[in-house]
Amino acid sequence: MIDIDAHQAPVPDRGRLLPGIPIPDQVQLAGLASGFDTLALLAAYRGETSPAEDENTLRVRTPSGGLHVWYRNPDTSTRYRCSTGSARHTALAWQVDVRAEGGYIVAPGTRTPQGVYRAEGTARRPAVLPEWLQRELRRTGHVLGSQRPAVAAVAAVPAPVTRSQRRAASAERLLDPLIASVAECAAAPEGTGFTEKLNRAAYTAGGLVGAGHLDHATIRDRLVRVASYARPWQQTRNEKIVDDALAVGSVRPLHLKGRP
């Protein structure tokens, strides 16, 4: 379960907001105040929907204003550890706890002295844990291990990383700070240079697509998602900015060692 907190607490250094993900200095963090913000930022980085907005799974509002997002583990041989969103070494994001093996969770409908845990939306069953969250939990050290036989574990040899996969990873590292700058525009409805930042990110992505480093459909979807996160009321305009800049950028392929 993903436990999103909304505690009144000082915002820590940006290096502890998304463990393992450096947040560039140009990303403004004004307005960031809770786990809802850091989880949304993480989802925006990955071009995904924040679990807080996942209407396909059981979500429970807590008396303190937080949210419990329930998911079902699709692989019972993989066990996940608990953590808290203030942990220095194992955390998904600041003020975002993980409740898994060895932890406890409160069922919807439970009444406490602080209030009632109430289900939100229409979903009443946990959905399967999304693949991107599985990757994030593994990346942040939440996997305890596997119960598969030891022989099978030894026999499992990781597939070699191909040259194209290395290029794609390098391209995404180049693009991540630009996408982060678009995501931070969610902190204010205007005056953030949103159009310029989205145009720059999409133009750069177009160059990477033109050079064969990234897939057009995949990166377009990621750009549209982060634009929608920052400016949800102008979806049509967001898509036009993305499509136009991708088209212009793709005419000038951006090779990782510089434009030819």
C-alpha cells in the first residue's frame, strides 16, 4: 500500500524529496508541501499518473487528510519491505510511506478517535501494482528478495544491455531535467515560463527521436502527461505545443555527442 501523508512539516533539502533522483536547481519547489506533491512529481518524472489519482484501485482517505492507495502484488515471489517517507536510505518519496511485509494497514470504514477511514471513488478492490511502481520500489531498495529456488536464481543471468538501450538511457538522462522544469510549473498557474519550457523539452525530444534514440509515441505520451500535470485545463494547447516542437526537433537529429 502507498501511504500518502499531508503532515505539516518543514520541507527537507531537495536531495531528500525523491531519493535517488537529483532535482536540478532550476526546478522551483515553491508550493510543495506534502506527499501528494512529491508523489505527483515522481509520477511526472516517469510520465505516469500519480497513484493519488488512480481511479482503478482502492483509495482510502485518512482522518488526517492523507490517502492510502491499495495495490495487489502480482508476483508473490517478490516481497516488499515497509518504509517511511522520511527515511534517509529507503523511501519512495518524502511523506510517502510504503506498507508491505511486516507492516499493518487500516481497512476502509474503520472508525478511530481521529475520524473514519473512507473509501474514495468507485473502486473497492486493489488493482495490480503498476509496472512503473514496481520498478520504483526496486530502485529505492524496497524489494526484500525472492522465494524462488536458489538454483533458479543462480541460473537467471541478466540479459546484456544493448547499445540501443544504453543510448536510450543516455537520452532520457539528458531529457529528464527539461521534463522536470515542465513539472515544476504546476506550482503556479502562470508566470513560470511553461510554454517555453514545454517547447524546449519537446524540441529536444524530437531531436533525440530523429537520431533514433527515443520512440516517438512513448516520449510524446510522457510529454503530454507532464504537461497535463502542470496545466490540466489546456490539454488541446499542450498537445499542439508538444506535436509542433517534436516535429521541428526531429528534422535536426540530436546525437548524444552533439548535433552534426
